[in-house]
Amino acid sequence: MLTNSNCCQSDQSHAESLEPFKCAACDQRILDRYLLKAIDKYWHENCLTCAMCNCRLTQVGSSLFVKKDMILCKTDYLRVFGLKGKCSACSKDIPACEMVMRAGKNVYHLECFGCQDCHCRFCVGEKFYLDVDNNRILCEDDFKERMVLAQMATCPPSKLNTMKRDSCRKFESRPEQDRAA
């Protein structure tokens, strides 16, 4: 059973209650003003600790994880039970604690996040495109090139010849540099 619980939930009803609460870890009465309640049990602040590293869970955040009857902090849970993924570019494992980049449903190592045609790395804020048919990320230039090629492939031959003639005319009409030499 996996549980992600709020470990810092305090129960103020303790002050109004007549029955003493016992700590789930040490079985001693809890005389503190506030109770810590996690996984439907009450705890002393010092007793609610990670089963792996023994850190006090109230000091490392508001989440705890329970698996195989162990209470774990987020770091140890991810280290031991975290889901590993595969990089969409290199197909190598990505550890659960590693920083990644995402594009759609694809996940990438930071060093693999770049155009999969020309291999340029993307900068923060730079446009990139996800080719969903081939499940690849592309830079803007390579994406536009693919779009032109795809458009040319679907053109009827007569239209394609017109496109070729037009592009040749544009090329021929460019002013030549260094004519007077």
C-alpha cells in the first residue's frame, strides 16, 4: 500500500479530549498541546521519523510515504521505490530523482533535450516542435524543412513543377555581388 499523507496535520481536539492519546511509535502518552496525526495514528513529533534515514518527518516537509509498512521521507521513497523512466532520445534509464525536461508525454535527460535531427541543444525559451508522428523533438529550422518536404510530397506533379520554376526564378533574380571586379 502506498500512501502520500500530510504528516504535519495537527489535531486540536486533543486539548478537549478526556482520553489520553498514545504515540504509535513509542506507545507513551502524548501530553503535547497538539497531536501529529499521520496514517490514522497519533505521534510524538520526535517519533514520526523516516524508516530509512531517521529524519524527523515534520522537519523535511509536509509529505510522507508509506510502502511495505515503512514510513519514508520523499527523498528515500524516490531513491528506493521511485519509478524509473526511459529517455525518449537515448532510451537510457532516468533515475526518479534526476531533473528532466518534458515535451508532451516524452521525458528527456537534460543533456538529451535538443533537436534530434541536427543535435543542437535548446536554450531556455527557445521554440521547439514535437513531431508526434515520429515522436521526436525538432528545432524550428528542421521542423520547417520537414513541413516543406511534406507539402512537396503531397503536391500534384504539375503544382510541384510550378513551385520548382518559381523557386528557380527567385534564385535567378537575386542580384549578384562582386560583379565589378
